[in-house]
Amino acid sequence: IRFKYVATKDGESTIVPTAAQPSPLPKSNASAGLLASIQVDTFVDHLPINRQETRYARLHLPRATLCEWKLASAELLATQLPLLRNNILQVQRLNLDDTTQPLLERGRATTRQAIYGNLGAGQRQENGLWVDHPPAVLFEFAESRSGAHPLNFLRDYDGYLQPNSGHDALYRTGRII
């Protein structure tokens, strides 16, 4: 949204628009809000790009542009991933939820099961009191249900873990309760 104002000087009025917010992507006019909307439509609402193209038809956004913006904004977000991981591993209480997902690989006619590990942070201990931690969720993809994946991710974690099932190997380290 760009607001417009009336500027009056020497009895004459002119309309002055505010400066446009810079786009997160170089040489693009896509706003941060539009890029976020494309990502949410794709990954949260599971809306394919061809349907998004129909949705944005009045803006004359072709499918190729939407694909380029989706990829470029995902690459920008990837720079934040180490910070998100570090933030999640700082909390004292961590939730772990495994969700199976069908995986279709190139060259295979059928799908196989893959796992999304959902790590959520919600509270931390500060001065002996439990206080709210900024909520965060991280999805880690693994091709199998092997316990090595969460063990690798949580190798430096020290705190309370609430898994949805199993993960006995995590508790053998002595750092996770």
C-alpha cells in the first residue's frame, strides 16, 4: 500500500505518493507481503502455482514469475535457518512430532514413506521461572524413521523433550530428560 498526500505550496496543490518499500528481491517489484503470500499459499495452504497464477491473473503475474519469486524468497529464508535452529535449541522444553509423508522419487512408479520432524519451542527457564519463549517451529525432512536423524539434530541439546513416540536413543545421552 502506498499512501498519497496532498502537498500545498503557494496556493497550488499536488498529490505526492510515499516512497515504495524496497523489494526483498533485487530487480523485482514484489513486496515482502506478496512473497510471503506465495510461500504460505504453497507450503501451508498447498495451493499449486497454476492455481496461484489464476488468483493473480488480474496482476498479470505469469507462472514463471511466481516460480522464480518462490525460489528466490525461499533462498532468502534459507539464510535464517541456522538462526531458527539455534533459537529452538536454546529452550528448555522442546516438542518433537514425527509425521509421515509420501515421497515420490524420480524414476519410481510408487511412493515411499518419508518423515517430517516437527520441532516446536514454547517456553524457557529464566531466573528459576518458566517464561514464554518466542514460539518457533522447524520442519526437518528425513528419508527414513531412523533414530539417527533426531539424534543428529539434537546432539547438543540439553533440556526437556516431549516426543510423540519412541526416540529412546535421545534419552541415553543423559542431557535430554
